[in-house]
Amino acid sequence: MDSTARHILDLHRRGLLRGALGLTALVVAQPAGAQPVFGRYPFRLGVASGDPWPDGMVLWTRLAPDPLAPLGGMPVAAVPVGWEVAGDDRFASIAARGTTWARPELGFSVHVEVAGLQPGRPYWYRFRAGAEVSPTGRTRTAPAPDAAPARLRFLNAGCQHLEHGWFTAWRHAASEEDIDFVFHYGDYIYETRGRVPGQPGWGPPQPVRTHAGEEVQTLEDYRRRYAEYHLDPDLAAAHAAHPFVCSFDDHEVDNNWAGAVSEEDGLSARHPVLVPPEVFALRKAAAFQAWYEAMPVRAALLPRGPEITAYRRLRYGRLLDLHVLDTRSFRDDQPCGDVTGPPCAAVARPEAQMLGAVQERWLLEGLGQATWQVLAQQVMLMRREFPRGAISMDKWDAAPAARARLLQGLRDRGVANAVVLSGDVHNAWAGTLRLDPLDEASPAVATEFTGTSITSEGDGSEVLASTPEVLRRNPHIAHFHNRRGYTLHEATPARMEVTFRAVPYVMRPDAPREDRGRFVVEAGRPGVTPG
């Protein structure tokens, strides 16, 4: 772990200690030796692991015998939870064990930061509460810092609207992919009520299932929404099969939020009630706490009210550095309105921010010596010019000065193998990032792969009506498809191979898995090449 990450973690641990001392009077602990008794199985939301280091990882669960009830149906009292990690799936060889507490202040979520394990190998884990035992999860530690792995395999996935389809892609990921981790770029939940059948709106005309309740606003609303998603058996299976590295995008809080500004930052027919920043901060605080409670992430990511430091770095030996970025919290508001349209004068502002000055500096100064430098983020970095010269104001296209600083920073530091991961747009793209996006003779600096959605916007299609024109206007783009799925990445010292996995439909269950494109990035030669 680099010095910046250690500093952040130390600060958070001190804050957690102070917070715990202040909350002891609010927690009714179990009497010594007492075992909790549950009316229903408490591990209905499954288990998960995440953020692997060479000596350990985070293990997660949440006690919820009645997942959609307030506090998951738990009484307002802390509950002891045992955990154990083994070197085999029969738990004959125990590598670590201990006891922690599931507390009402954190929605009875459990985050165990395991240490002291061997690098670069699989482990199995489970929890106990009273007489109940959780499902078994499988996880994996990262390689040792000086190791030179022959290969590393991971997925990039996100945008999983519960109402828009079945999570069949997660079933394939759980049972068919041999990988080291999943990067979940965000849109783990969707905050809105969804489309009413037979009425205009976003998404399929007939949802395959519906969210409970209206648009989420409060902490209990967000907790219930996450519980709905964790109850999906295919998503639960993926979490139990692989460690996740989780980030967030907009829908974990509010559609297209940007910094301190909500989607409802101005009066309109769609949003007739203004939401000022100080009120939106309360919603962010609830959303971030619920996100932390629902994700297998470390205590360093515990939010501080409406603020969270979610960007972080994970290193996989000398083969790959994963820089997990946050393109929501520190960015500018969309400059010309929250639309896709022709750029206004504000797009050209030289001070434009997508990462914020502090995160941008942290990224560039922390680029390591591993062969592959992977920038794992949310919204598309590559230029996409649509018909009539339109661009998306929510993406890096609306902050070209920020994009130019990032790409120039990579080039100035001699980073030869930068790969950008993105999502958000509900279709799949692959392209070459040039120093000057408008000049095809400009040097290639990095390569970007945009994962499509797991379900969002339903079955999708092979192409869109605008696809031929978009590809003509953007010759740096090598691939597009509009089905659902994820991307599989395999990194070796010589190359990175990327396969676009797709499911042809999600509005019906049990879709097969198909491959819609395979590309190669040769080490030292940024840019997309068909594989």
C-alpha cells in the first residue's frame, strides 16, 4: 500500500475510534456469552469479499432476517458475528478466524479486514451468528508486491437496473469465469421508482420486476433498495465467487449528480421543486452510508457525512496497478445543461475538472512501475461526437481541458501501457485515446474499453440508428455494440486481451453468453487492435 493510502487509512481509523467511543451509549450489546436467536435466516443477503491486498481482503455480510424491513428486521442491539477463512472449501485448514460486531448504526453490516494471509492464492470464508452459518464465499489475495504474475484476469461491469432485466450476466460471471477480481464501476442500484407500464419514460415498456417504493431519499430507503439487489441470486452468486473492487457512479445517489449539485438543481417541468446544495448534502450522506454498508470495502471508505474518499489504488505485483477513480464527487456541474447537445462556450473552460485537483494529482503522482496502469473509472473518456456535432455534457467530452491534462500527464511520465475502464452509457465501446482527440495523426496515449450494462435499458440491439454516423465522426472508435454483458480482461507482460461478453436478451431469463468482439493491446503500443 502506498504512503498516501496508508495516511488516509490512518486518518479514518482514528475517526472510527472517536466515533465508536461516542456511540457506545447508543448500542445495547449482547450479554457476555449470550447467543443471538433469529426468527428467520439472517444471512439472506449473502456474502462478499473485496479490495484484495497481498496479505488479505475485506469480508462482508449483513444480518437481515427480514431484508426489506427497517434495519433488516433486526432489533436495535449489536450482535456478535464470528468469521473464519480457510485454505480449502471444507474448512479443514483454517488460516484466520475472529469475532466482530454487527451494529445497528451501520445497518448490521459487517466489514472484516483480514490480514496475515499468503499472497496470490484462493481462500474460502464464512460467517456465524448464533447457531446460523452463512453461505461460503471464495476469494483471492493479490500477488506479492515483487511478484511477476504470468497473467491476471478481471471483469469490468456495472449498470444493473433491477427493473430492466434479469441478472443473467452475473450468473455467467459466477459460474464460468476464472478471474482474480471484478471491477464494478457503479450504478449498483437505481434510485428511481422506474417506468410505469404503458406510460412514457426511461427503460423497457414493461419491467420484469419492480422496485419497492418510490424514489429513494432517506437512509432506510437506500438500505432497502440495496437489499432488493442483494437478494438477486445471480448477483449474490457472483459476489460469493469473486472478490469485487467497487466504485460508484450517479444512481447510487441521484441521476447525473455532480459534486454538490443534484439532478434537481433547477426548476423545470420534470423537477418542479428546487433542491439546494445544503439539502442535497443530506441525501448524499444517506446514500454514501448505505453504499458503504452494502459494499465489501475497507474502513478508509467510511463516509464523513456527504463526503467520501473512494478513490484508491490496488497493486497486483509488477504486472498491474489498478487506480480506482471517482468521477462524481469532485467534478464540475454539466456545463451546458444536463443534455447531449452542441457544446456551448463553457465547454472550453481551461479550469474544467472531472477528478478535482487533489485526486488528479494523486493519480498522476502515484502511477507505478507495473507493466499495466489501469484507470478504473465511470464515464467515457474518449471523444464521442454525435450527429450535428453534439456531445454528452455528463462525460469527459464536456471537460476537454481536464482530459488533456490527464493524457498529457500520462505521456509526460512515460506511461506506455495505460488502459482506461469505463461504463455508464449502457453500450460497449473500444477506442484509442490520442493526445489530441481531433487529430488522427496525434500520438496514441492510452486505450479505453467501455463495458455495457448488466441490464439497464433492457435487451438492447445490435446497433443504434445513429451508429454509422457516430463511427464515421469518430475514427478512433474500433468497436460498438448495444447488447448487455461485461468485459473480460486478461493481462500478461506482453499484452492485454479484452473480450466483450454479451447476453442477447435480459427481459427473459437464461440467456446464453456470447462474445461480441475481442481486442488486443500490445505492451508498449497503445491503441486498439482486433484480436
